[in-house]
Amino acid sequence: MRPVGYRVRLVNNPRQIYRLRAPASGREALTVHEPGAVYTDRETGEELLPVTRTLPLAPSDSALLRAPENLRACRRCDQLIGLDVSDCPYCGLRQPALDGAS
Ligand SMILES: [Zn+2]
């Protein structure tokens, strides 16, 4: 009997997640935003408007913010930190800006 083997496939993150916000109440939701669709808050009935994209930006190899694809090493202390942080949470070093390509 042959041993069973399998390969772990990276989960693709092809669709961008947006943070939606209701202007009056400030209530928020995270979802994929389909062009032309209208999203409403189920509690208040207000229209939710997209205010920002969430990290990691799509398309990416993973939708998980702390996946290896979405981390970088601090130049001073070599700790792995998120691409989205501006200061290293371990040593406080200001991180260089990303070029936005990834
Ligand atoms: Zn550091």
C-alpha cells in the first residue's frame, strides 16, 4: 500500500475585500464589493459606502494578513512584521514605505 501524499495549495485571494461604512451611524462591514451593487446595513437600513480596501490587496497568494506573503523582516531586529505596519512593534524602527506594487 502506497503512502498517501498530498500537496498543500496556497489559497488565492483573487477578490478585493472593502471596508464599507454607513455615513450617518459610522457602522462598518467588510465584504467583497461588486460594482453597481448597493449594500445596506441590516440594522439601520443605511446605505454602506466603500471607504477603503483591506490588506492584503488582491490579487495575492493569501487572504490572510499574517501569511508569509504579507510579512517583511524588520531591518533592525529581523522580526517578522506585517506589511501594513509603519513602525516595528518590537523595536519601534520606522519602516520604509512600500511602493504599492504588492
Ligand atoms: Zn524591529
